[in-house]
Amino acid sequence: MLKKVFASAVFGVEASTVVVEVNVDKGVGYHLVGLPDNAIKESNFRIAAALQNNGYRIPGKKIIINMSPADLRKEGSAYDLTLAVGILASTNQIKAEELDKYLIMGELSLDGGLQPIKGALPIAVKAREEGFKGFILPAQNAKEAAIVDNLEVYGVENIEQVINFFDKGEPLEQTIINTREEFEKNLDFPEFDFSDVKGQEGIKRCMEIAASGGHNIILIGPPGAGKTMLAKRLPSILPPMTLHEALETTKIHSVVGRVKDTGLMAQRPFRSPHHTISNVALVGGGSYPQPGEISLSHNGVLFLDELPEFKREVLEVMRQPLEDREVTISRAKFTVTYPSSFMLVASMNPSPGGYFNDPNAPVTSSPAEMQRYLSKISGPLLDRIDIHIEVTPVPFEKLSEERKSETSVEIRKRVTKAREIQTDRFKASDTVHYNAQMNTKQIRKHCVLDENSKQLLKTAMERLNLSARAYDRILKVSRTIADLEGIEAINGSHISEAIQYRSLDREGWLG
């Protein structure tokens, strides 16, 4: 007897429906076809034990299972439950009149319990698109899938519940989530706050500008100056995620199985990979492509601590995703695209010894060593970083102050206001949402300078030996500074402040 059960395969952040056809005939054997990987091929042992322990069995007949479309590679152990239900239905061990109305997925334990799966959210989105009535999956993934409305989501603990649902009509408990309510409930404030940072007012101002315009930033300073502390607090001043951004981010984290019980992610991601990371782990890839750190930090912050310690080729593969805000991974048979619109925050010591221009510290690095150290970061990568700022150590008087600094909530209000101005400015564009994303044409349109400002910028570029690539960056940052003040026209004070944030472009910066 032939039975069809429905499952799904995830590619990139999208899912494709897989039809599992189970045919039982005279003879002996168990044949699984349709490009399954080793995890699926091993499933017959798990299924046999799970059925045996729940009073059912795989009959001693010829069982052929086809996973259609047959040319699409299927991977992972999430098809165990689909195959088991298909075998039971095709051997008449259970009645299953409504089997075609549900999408079924889950990994089986030997006792029939269900383990969580990856990609529950994109699978649920596809199930709704394809017109399925419901989605049956492990209870641990139920909240994640229930984000999708107009789809009945049933989280189950074991295979027995699924059998009783189809065979005896015993109802399953539907998981229902009010997405907007859940999203707003999870908008708790991050644990790190700018009020913890003593002194560093200039750097805080710089971080506020970076957050307001979505600018990439690099912090340069000796050990203990507070670079990592400041970077960790940046997500706390970024505007709250919109519901659309939250769904986009949750989808990516769902693919790698990193969504927690809350279902929808309401906090902006903050990723801080170690400098030993490989280029595949950073941008994504592998023989069966998975999203990398740049995609996991989509709509959030990617923090690269000790930037020159990263392998050069690892940093170079980031250049194109930084520009395009998405990464495309191509393989012989398919291509997947992952979104990667993130804010890059990098930190570095100014020299291998860590100290530079500090009269109290011993000089441990020669100018040649320092130049070699700084040259590990290529010009094209620095070209994509709008703000360079020097971080100096905090004096004892500031550290011992009792006075509380400005909180992240207060700074976030100003940042959100500036972002609203930019959203209104770029409402006609689908690809540009804030100042850092402006192309040359938009810079000419929205960053018009008066004669005095032009002269100031010209003088600064000549005197400070600023490179040509600094020109557009200065205009973008000055546009953001003007937005923070709620001023339409860029003036000289905005330009002069933006010029200060181009340390690494100055020739002879090593003194």
C-alpha cells in the first residue's frame, strides 16, 4: 500500500516541501531513495526501536521510501517522525485519513521521544504558503513555529501522541502565540548599560553617532582602555528591532537551531567571534552551506576584538558582504543567499606591544614593527569603516567618581529620533534605510555643503593628508551628526567633528 507524508528541507533561509512516499510490497528489504544523507539512512534503526518500544513494528516486507523531489539533497535527522508515521500508515497499523493535511517533522529517540529540529520557522512559513492545515513537530520548537499565523502548530513530546491523534482522534494541544504581544514582552533591556562606563565621554559620543547612522567603527587604544566594554554596550543604544527585523533575524538563527524557548528574538544579536575563526565560519559556507557569524549578526552588531590578530584572508572575505549587506554562497548544484546587514565594531591595539604614544609606558615596538602590525588590515577593508577613534585609558579620578553616567535609555532615545529622520529620508528606497548605506548619488543629494564647509573640508584634507576615500565617509558621518541635532543643512561644526573620526587615514599617524 502506498502512503504520502509531507516534510520539508531548508536551503538558506527558505524551505522546500518534501513528499515522503512509502510503499509496502511483497518481499524483504528496506530501501530509502531520494538523495538522503547518512543521518537519514541511519534512521531505520531509530525508527525500529521507537516503534518496538511503543507496541508497533516495522513489518518484514519490502519497504521502499522515496523522498521527492529526488534530485534535492535531504539532510539531518528531522525526518525520523515523518518516515515512522509513513511506515505505520502504509502497513495499516494506524488509520490516517487526514495525513495529507499536516506537515510532520521530528527526530526520534529510541523510546519514541522527540528531539528538537533546526529550521522550524522557515518550515512553518512554507507550510502556510503551501496551504497545509497544521504542522506537527517537537514541543521544544513549537513556540518558534507558532510565530506564523493561520497555521495550526502542535508541539508533541513523543510518537505515541502523534499516533493517537491520527489513529484514535485524540486531540493535540495547539500552541498559540500572539506574535506582537510576545515580541513586546521580550523587549527587555540588555544587561550591559552605558552608565557603567566611567569617563570616555568623547568615545560615548562617537558610539552614539555610529549607532544613529549605522556606521561601522574601529576603536584603537592600549589594553584596559575600555574598548571591549564600550563595544558590548553598543546594542543597548541601537533602536529597538521592528517586528519585520525580528522575524528576519529569528529565521536565520532558526536554521542553525539557536532559537530559545521565547520563540521570537526581540534583542539585536551581538556576535563576538574569536580571532582564530576560519573564513567559512565567519561568512558561512561548507559543503552543505550554513550561515556564518556575519549572518547571525544580521540586524545587530559583529564585534571583532584585536582586529590585526585575525587572519588576513578571513578579513578580506568580509569586504563584499559589508558592501552588499548579503552573502551569496555558490556550490556546483545550488546557490544560497543569506542576509548580512550588520554593524561592524572592531578594536585593536595601536602596536604589537599594546602601548603607543603613552609617556608612562616603555616603548617595546619599533616604528617598522608598528607599521607591519597596522598593515595587516587592508585599505579596502578600512574603506568600509566610517569611524576611526582613539581610546585613551581612563584616569583614576574618573574611575573613582561616584557620579552616574548617562544611561543607555537616554542615549537610545536620541539615536531612535535620528533613525526616524533617516527612515523618512530614504522611504522611497528599498535598499537604503540609514546614512551608512548611502551610495555616491545619494551622498551628493543629501550631503550638500555650503561654501564655508567645503573650504573647511578642503583645508583639512590637505593639512591632515587625508586620503581620497575619507571624503565620502566624512560626508556620511557629518550627515548623521546633523540628524542627531535635528538640523537639515550640514554646517562647519558637523564637518569638523566628522574629520576627527578618521585617525587611520592620516598619513604619518605613527608619528
